Amino acid sequence: MSPTRAEAEAQEEEFLRLDEFVCFVLYSAHRAVTNAYRPLLDDLGLTYPQYLVLVALYENGPSSVKGLGAKLHLDYGTLTPLLKRLEANGLVLRRRSADDERQVTVSLTEEGATLRRRARVLVPALDEIMGLTGEEMEQLKTLLRRLTGNIAART
């Protein structure tokens, strides 16, 4: 049985509600989290993308630019200016490979490694701001990773 005109219009109205779009809810959540990070990162003199680069280096040690791009889902054109700013601020070093000058390795400076201790407050502070239980946080991360994988597999 097909829907009546009123039902169809109600469905159409529901579809057009902005807060019903998953992409908008994700976008809004992304903005909220990034805005919550901003004052904390300002204290460290970092932007959110710069912070992510440092976290990747803390986790993996010296990495190629290509490896960092893959880990952070950033292209070379976006990552290179981030790395240049981090290097200008004395937090990372970029070195070309002696074997292949196309390969650039990024590593933390002593100052970049020291910043890690100051940055440890960020995750607990954000967890508190988010107001989710540990279980809810794990469920959220699991769903978002699955969503990302599903989309990546289809695009």
C-alpha cells in the first residue's frame, strides 16, 4: 500500500530536517570537539591538526611524510605546511633520505618530545567535557571506525 499524500509530505519534511542527516550530526560533533580542544591547544601553541601530527609521532616514532599522511588521512599538500610550521616552531625535524631524496622522515625534537608531558592533560579534559561513560566512548569509537571503513571501502 502506497503512502497517502499527507504521509508522503510528512516523510519529505522529515527527510529535509537538518538534524536528521548523519553527515550533519557528524559535522556538528566534529566542530564541537574541535572547539572544545581549541583553548587547551592554544595553551600549547598548537592547532588541532598539528596536535594530531605530534600524537602520531609520539605513537610511532620517526615517520615518513607518506606514512604520516596515511595515518592521519591527510594528503601531501595539507600535511607539508603543517610540518613546516611544526619545524619552524622547533617541535619536529624533517630530513631527506640519503638514499632517496624524495623520501622525507619526520621526527620529534627534544622540545617536541617535552611537549608530550604538557599535552597529557588534553584527553582527560576532553573526556570530561564530552560527558560520556567509558563504555559509551568505546561504543562511539567502534561505530565511527566502522562507518569510516564502510565508506572507505565504497569510495
